[in-house]
Amino acid sequence: MDTEKEIAAALAHEIKNPIALIKASIDHIKTYSDEEMLPALNVINKELGKLDELINNYTTILRPSAEYEKIYLEDVIYDITDEFSISASDMEFLFDMESDVCIYGDYSKVSILLFNIYKNAMEADSTLIKTKLYKARGNAIIEIKDNGTGIDHDAEKNMGTPFFTTKENGSGLGILICRTIAKDHGGSFDIKSCDVGCMAKVELPVKREHQSRKHLKSRI
């Protein structure tokens, strides 16, 4: 990592500490405050949460990749969707996935990439998310389609632009993070609006390109 990125990452880390202390202090103050003060304190907490998410997303982009591991994408997808199923019992997930589709990459970052896609779909008021996983052209291809509110034409043109968001509490870095992680792995990420909802498509090479990275993750 170059010096500028090291300074930016260190600065972002140092900012997180006072944010955590401020949030804890606000929670303490709320226990002693009159009801008239609660809306203002809730606004402060909400804005601190947005700032915290912004810093988390920023540091994700800056963080160097770990040693590449063998990643079974089917397992990662099931782990993430199981997590969302717990908090959204009315959400239906459908899968059409080839078995044993694996890539070599940074397990943490690939998980973040897929987590962000499913999170976006959930926040678009979707009730159904379809996932297709297959191999083609030497790549692992993941297609995730939801039936949510979709993206209007003007917004679609700006998707991935830093800090552009249509969400009230969004950081505007989610799509950029997905594209950055996919690109760092030699792949691509795209999202487009459909007749109903959106479809995100991720392509990642299945060939192990970094032979010097020999740590492999065992399949569970």
C-alpha cells in the first residue's frame, strides 16, 4: 500500500474510536434525558451510524488483500442468505447453482462483495431473490436477481459513482466496493434494472492466478 493510502487508512481507523465513544455517551445521556430531547439524540445516533458505515466501506477499499484461499462460492452464498433469512422470515430465496464452483481469492472481500449485493436487494423491498451460479468462459458467474423497486434510468447512469446513493442512509460506496473487489480478483461486477427489480452479475476467474499464495481454506 502506498504512503497516501496508509495515511488514509490510519486516519479512518483513528476516526472510528471517537465515533464509538460519542455513540456510547449519547446512549448514556438518553437514559437521563427528557422525552423532548430523545428525537435530537436519535438523529445524532443516526448520523453517527452513517459516518461509521462510510468509514467501514472506505477502509474496505483500502485494505490490502489477504492470502488467496480456495473459496467454494456455493458455501459463501448459502452462509450469507441463511444470515439474512433469520432477520427476514418473509423473504424467499431460490437457487440454481452448480456444485463445486470455486475460485481463489480473498475470502473476506469476496464475502463482502456478495453480502453487499444481497443487502441492496433486501433494502429494495424485495420479497424474492433468485441466485444462479455457474461456470462459463473460464469464469465463475453469479447472477442475483430481486423483485424489488428497481433503479430508475437517471440513477442507473450514476451507479458506482462515489457517494452517489438513492438510499436515505446509504454511503454511496456499496456499488463501488463491489466493482473494486471484483476487479482486484481479475473479474467484473455489473448491476442493471430489469422489468421487475434488479439483477447483479459477478464474474470471477476460476483459474488460480497467484501460485505464490498457497494458503487454502478447507470446505466445511
